[in-house]
Amino acid sequence: MTIRHAEGTWEGDLLKGKGIIKSESGVLNTPYSFRTRFENEKGTNPEELIAAAHAGCYSMALSHMLSQLGHVPTHVHTTAGVTLDKVGEGFKITKILLTCNATVPGIDEQTFLQTANNAKIACPISQALSATPIELKATLAQITS
């Protein structure tokens, strides 16, 4: 069993307050605020961190599943878009869009797409976020000689 830790601290009210998000490894130690979360001010926010975790996890899961089929990818690139909407009196993550482009020698498109969809389901972050609709746009890059 592996347990990872991170922490968030907030001081003040929602609009004028500020916080710090830290990871156990020390890689992440960054401020965040209402403006970085809701007004596109430069800086991070919880949704961006979820997107980063999801993109990284999905890329690893897809690479692993393709490799198990005997098709080791040379490149897997995934972006994750996390949509935060106002719902009622609060906010809710209403959708996640994974967009993946992969270079996988020797695989046909149907096998790739099926594996890409299976990876979306098997990815541990996808499983943790399964209450939110997760869409996938997967593209197999054409290999040129």
C-alpha cells in the first residue's frame, strides 16, 4: 500500500483570502487564491492540480496497457481539461476531457482506441473521479518512415 500526502492551508475569507498548497515530496509549494481559481490570474488551483494528476496517471496507464499487448509506445501525451461550473449556490466539477495523442509502432487504430478507452476506466485517478463524466479523445499518430 502506498499513501501520498499533500496539504492545503487557507487564511481569510473566500474573496480576499489566500492559501498554500504543499506536497509531501516538496515538489509542490505554491500559493493559490480566489483569483487563481476563478478569475484566471496566474497561479495554480485545485482543478489544475486534478487535471495534472489525471493527465499523468492516464498517460502511464495507457502506456502500460499498450506495452502489455506488445505495443510499447514511443510517446503518449495527454492533456486533461477539468470544467468547474457554478451549480446552485456552489461550484462543481462537471466534466473532465482527456485528450491523448500517442505514437505506438505496430498497432492498428481499433486496438489502440479500445485500449485507450480501457485505460480511461482502469486509470486510478479516473476511478477516483468516477462521479464526474470523463470524456476521451484519443488519436493514434501516424508513423512516417
